[in-house]
Amino acid sequence: MSYRKVIITEFGAPDVLEVVQEATLPEPAANQVRIKVLATSACFTDTMVRKGVYYNLKDKPPFPPGYDLVGVVDKIGAEVTSFKAGQTVADLTVIGAYTEYICRAEDSLVPVPDGLDPVEAVSLVLSYVTAYQMLHRSAKVQPGQTILIQGAGGAVGTALIELGALLDLKMVGTASKSKHELVESLGCSPIDYRSEDFLERVGEGTVDAAFDAIDMETFKRSFKTLKKGGKFVAYGFYNNAMGKGGNVPLDYIRVKLWDWLPNGRSSTFYSIAEMRKKHPEWFREDLAALFEMLAQGKIKPAIERRMKLEEAAQAHVIIEQAAVKGRIVLLVNEN
């Protein structure tokens, strides 16, 4: 039986994404399951992988991108005991999910409760786990505190707002004017980063935690908004990925060094892949908690578009226009 996948033929623009046909399905190893993929996110991180600028990326083209997936177990390896055929599962793949079928290790999978929409479920795997862990594991935010969110209209930003609302946080966030209505509707006071100075608007020493994935210059100014005892969490370099300069490895070290300064504030750099490698049990616990919140209607991911797998290149174009109000999800197989 043949199947389709989307591969990066070489690092570059969206047109390097190509749909290819494989003649036979992949066979799971003894500790693996084969998954029939139902949905995968098309996210900004995928565009970084496509360009070859994703931090610590070791793979070389051709290979499929795709940071996360929700799918159905299609076949199990001889030593697999935790899953059975027909069960819905989720995984953080980092690369590889733009495919109809994939084999993954049993211990990397998280069960998806019955009845959840695969499109909404897959939206939690990267964006919401990132937001949840930054709030609870990195910044250890407490109910009623005040936070600053840079890029509040993006996938992680809106997840931070939704989860922050459950903690009754006071939230302020930067976003383009077109996303202000969405940001405000979720419970965050928006700042137009093009026409307003967020540091003047928020003030120095006013927030308990700041979350920022823009660039080093923004990091410095976000750090100034912290109260004594506040926590700064950097989790990406958007402008660097868009080709606007900067030295990612050096800037990463600088953020780490801030944590040593005797200024009463702390800083860290969050990476979902690194956090999962260090604490795999946290990833399983946190994603399971988010699935429960989704099932109970406490959170509702904003889905802007559901697109087909073969529209991956178009999805990347839309993402890089920075106009997405919510998430783009690629529908891979029918459930």
C-alpha cells in the first residue's frame, strides 16, 4: 500500500515543499507503533525547519517537516504493551509529521481521550504545552499575578492568554492591530507594537512574568518590566528566523547569564523539545491535563484554517505573512 508525505527537498522558501508518494507503508520496530496521521499543525516552527534555521537542527533534506500529530494506531510492534490498534494518540515529533503514516516509539505517545476533535487536540501538543509549561514549570505563575506576553496574537500567545485566564491573571500583550479583537476577547489588554512603546505602556517593574519570542532587543526591554522577584522566559527568536539579524547562540547565552545578575529578577530560555528530553513525564502529564481541559470546555483553540496535506506550501506562505488569527491545521487522513 502506498502513502503520501510532504518533504523539504532543500532548505529554502515554501516552494521547496513537495508532495511525494512512497510505495510501501513503514513497518514499526518492536518498540514502535505505526500511526495513521489524522492531523498535524502547520506552525511557525515548521517554517524555521524548512529554512534550515531551527536551532540545533541536525537533519538534512530531504525529510518531512511537522512538529506534532494526532493519529490512530494502525499497527503495533512485537514488544508494544501500552497501545492497541484503533487507539487515538498524540506525539511531539519535531520533524516528520507531514505524512499519512509514521512509526513512533511507544514511550513518546500520549493517549487522546475519546470524543475530542483531532484538529483541536493537535493544536494543544506544541502551542498549549509550551504555554502551560512556561506558566507552571518555568515562571511558576500564581493566581492573580500580572504577566506580559510578546506576540499575544500568535499560537503560543493566545494559548498563554487562555491558560492565564484560568488563573485569573492580569495580562497585557503586544499584537498587530488586526489581532487586537481576538486578544481582547480572550482576556488580555492589547498593545499595538507598531505604534505604541510597550515599555512606556506597561512601565518598568510592574509585571510578575514576561514571555517573549521576538529578539534580543525586545528581550532587554521585556526584562525591564519585571518586578523584583519576577521571571523572564524567552522561548524563540522570531526576528532572527525572519532574516532580521542577530546571533541566536550568543543571545541564548546572554539570556542565561541574566539569571546570574544580582538584580532580584530571574531569566530562563524555554524549549519544549529540551524540556521533554529532560522531563518526559512532565510532557505526558501536562498534555493529559490539557486534553482534560479541552474535554471539559475550559479551553477552545482558535482554528483559523483547516487545510489539506498537499496545501502545506500554501500554509507556510500564510504563516509567514503573520496574519493568522489562530492555528492552521493540516488534515492528513479522514478519521
